Amino acid sequence: MRKHKIAAIGGDGIGPEVISAGLDVLDACAKRDGGFALEVTHFDWGSDYYKKHGVMMPDGGADKLRSFDAIYFGAVGAPDIPDHVTLWGLRLAICQPLDQYANVRPTRILPGITSPLRHVTGPELDWVIVRENSEGEYAGVGGRVHKGLPEEVATDVAMFTRPGVIRIIRYAFELARSRPRKLLTVVTKSNAQRHGMVMWDDIAAEVAREFPDVTWDKMLVDAMTMRMTLRPQTLDTIVATNLHADILSDLAAALAGSLGIAPTANLNPERKTPSMFEPIHGSAFDITGKGIANPVGSFWTAVMMLEHLGENAAAARLMKAVERVTADPSLHTPDLGGNATTKQVTEAVMRAVEAENE
Ligand code: NAD
Ligand code: MN
């Protein structure tokens, strides 16, 4: 029996609700498969922990995660703590020391889900966004001086390093090569940001020579929002900076029907450290505790985690089960215009996993 050690961090708001649903579904996947088991350890880190201890996670928290095979993460963010404290104190405090430099966000329209784009029915939108996950405005370089005074100055330096850009562009080319269309779009803002973004463009052209079988093009990020909206079928794999891809992937999630569906993997592709899997959405405190959070993002995230663990049969079975359930509008949560609960969707997916015979 294969055993995988999972660290579960529900975090804040609906995070623990969707992670608990995801773990139930993963348990059903392991039982149905019969060849592996998940050994789950829970960590109560997040905003409640912060209110008690003054930190989002204990000292050396990221190091405690090193011995796991994967991390399954909910969301962070509380209405009464500044967002930069929760983000830097937990999510980035895990991603950065564990060098999870490739953030991978598949986007497509699942069966039964309607895109807000009236000309898009499904097959026209099938993307993977690769977000650089360690540099740019998130490198932590910058500061604020003369706070509150008329001469106040604040900076967030978008820092890029050659090795940091090479590794993410190369990862994106490899991913593009593994997909049927072998198509990559490199997004920058090299007209205005004339240092770091021009280096991105230069490195993209250099790395492209290693991948003559991949067709690639460049887009400025503002024009990219138009292309995603008006010509989604012209895109496949997309790579962009930490900040640009953060924004583009929320747009992508909305175009694919709901933020509540979209998954993410924070990968260390060399597998020197554990990777972290999380739904894209935040803690959604407007719906916390109501039992109506859409758990599909957390399930699709679980599919990515199973693939990473090498459990490809279980991953495929879970994805099919999720698609069977999204195809039924009576099992749509309110964000999709339905009135199903988290629990109803979760139980339906568990039943579908048990019934999948592939
Ligand atoms: P959000 O993703 O939490 O919510 C945006 C909107 O989408 C809300 O109306 C919410 O109800 C809805 N929504 C999100 N996920 C849903 C789901 N699974 N089912 C149904 N509806 C869903 O973003 P926000 O409102 O901008 O931020 C709330 C908090 O989350 C903030 O503190 C923010 O910093 C944090 N945040 C955290 C992460 C993360 O942990 N990775 C990501 C984004 C935002
Ligand atoms: Mn985001």
C-alpha cells in the first residue's frame, strides 16, 4: 500500500470548510482505489492562531512542512486583520522558503457551467496559466518612509533575477510542449516597465530556442485581458509575472464560470521541497459558516495533488466525478446560480467517485 503524508492547513473563512470537504472526497478516492492511503496531519494556523499568538504560524512553521509529500491549503484572510499581514504571515511564508516557484492554474469550462462570455460554450477556453511565484512585487523589496507626512514615499520594487526568470519560462515551455497545441504566450509589460520586463522578453527569446516545437508569442498584460475576453481560443499555455498572473488568473476563473471552481498548485518542480495545493479563491468571509461555499475548487485542487503524488488513476477518476456533478444544475452552489449546499455537492462527488468504474 502506497502512503502519502499530507499537511492540511484549512486557514481562514471558508478555507477549513472546503478543505474538510476535499479531505472527505480524497478519502473516498483512496478507498475506491485501494492502492494508496493518505496520512493527514492538521495544522490550525491562520487568523485565529494570530489572535492568540500574534503570529499566523509558529516560528519555523515552514520547516515543519518539509517532511510531507504535499500540502493541502484552504485560504487566508480575516476582516479584522490587514490582508498584507495574513498573506505574508502564512501563504507567502510557506511558498517562499519552500521555493514553490511555479504556480500553475488550469482553467477550463467544466460541463454544466456557463461562461459569462456569450460566444463561449466550452472548448474555446482551455488554458493553463503559469504564475511566477517568488519574485516581482512579491519579493519583499521596498519600504515606506516619512509615514503620514507630506513627503511620504512608498515603494514595492518589482525584482527579477535571471535564474528566477529562466526557470519559470523554461517550466512554461515544458508545460506548453506537453499539451496538444504546444502554444505559449509570454505576458509582460515591457513598454512601461523597461528593465525587468524587457529582461523577461529577452530570456523568453533565448529559452525559446530550446523548444523549436513550441509556438510562442508575446503580449502586453493590458492587451492580454482583451485577448482573453474576445479571442480565448487563441490561447493555451500562458506565463506571466507574480502580479500580472495573479490578476489574469482571477479573470480567467471568472470567465470559466466562477472563482469557486478554480484550482492552483504551488510547485517546486524539482521536488526538493513539498508542493502546496490550494483553491484560487480567498477566505470569502461574506459566506463563511453558511454551508454554501463551492467545494469544486478544492476538489479540482485535490485532483492536481493526486497527480503530483503519482496517483494518476485516482486523479482521473476524481476529475470525472467532479464533472459528472457539475453537469447537474441541481448540484450547483449559489455562486453558480443554484441552491445546493457544500455538503450536498461533496456527498454527490463521493458517490460519483465510488461509482466510477475506470
Ligand atoms: P474571495 O475569493 O475570498 O471572494 C471573492 C468573492 O467570491 C466573494 O463574493 C466570495 O463569496 C466568492 N467566493 C470565493 N470563493 C468561493 C467559493 N468557494 N464558493 C462560493 N463563492 C466564493 O476574495 P476577496 O473577497 O477579495 O478576499 C477575501 C479575503 O480572502 C481577503 O482577506 C483576501 O486577502 C483573502 N484572499 C486570500 C487568498 C488566498 O488565501 N490564496 C486569495 C484571495 C484572497
Ligand atoms: Mn489572487
